[in-house]
Amino acid sequence: MITGAHSIVYASDAEAARAFFKDVLGLANVDAGHGWLIFKSPPAELAVHPTGSPDSGRVELYLMCDDLAKTIAELRGKGVEVADEVEEAGWGRVTRLTVPGAGEIGLYEPLHPTANDLD
């Protein structure tokens, strides 16, 4: 059956994106060969949100944290570009950060029970 999930971030500058995940975020990794790094993801969950065309089938990546303000400050201290806007929603607090060479991903502090609480 299913043993895990493999997320892919496509990057115009894969070296810069890999350096970000390795050196800035400190994610553990293995070299799958020739410098092709595969990173260990933090615990994850999968959500399905209703939408219509053309967004149906779209996939997004959000990193989760326990304290968005503290995490933003830590990331900015490491030179990470974090959006100034923080969306305050009933289900969580959300912003975006820039992955060098790969665009933006979400950064999210959930305010609801998470699937990670099921352990």
C-alpha cells in the first residue's frame, strides 16, 4: 500500500533551491546520485479543497509551523524573503516565502486540529 509521499519542487535554479532547503531550512537529505538531493519532509498531511476550473488538479506546498511570527523572524534573520502580508483566517495564519530559483511556497500556522495530531 502507500508508504509515503514524494513532493517535487520544480526550479529554474535547482542548485539555489536545494541550498535553501539544505542550508537555510536545515532539512536532512540523501544524495540520490550526482548531487541530486532528496530531502526528508517534516510530518505532512493532505487536504482536498473544493474548486472549479481552471484550478481543479492544482497542487500547492505549504510548510507548517507552531508560531508564524517567530518563524517569520527566524527566516528573515537567515535572509529569507517572506511576504509582508499575513492572512488571518479562522483556520490558520498564512503567508508566503520565496525559495531561491523556485518561486514561492506557503508558510502556515494551523489553528485547527491537524492530521499530525493523530499519532
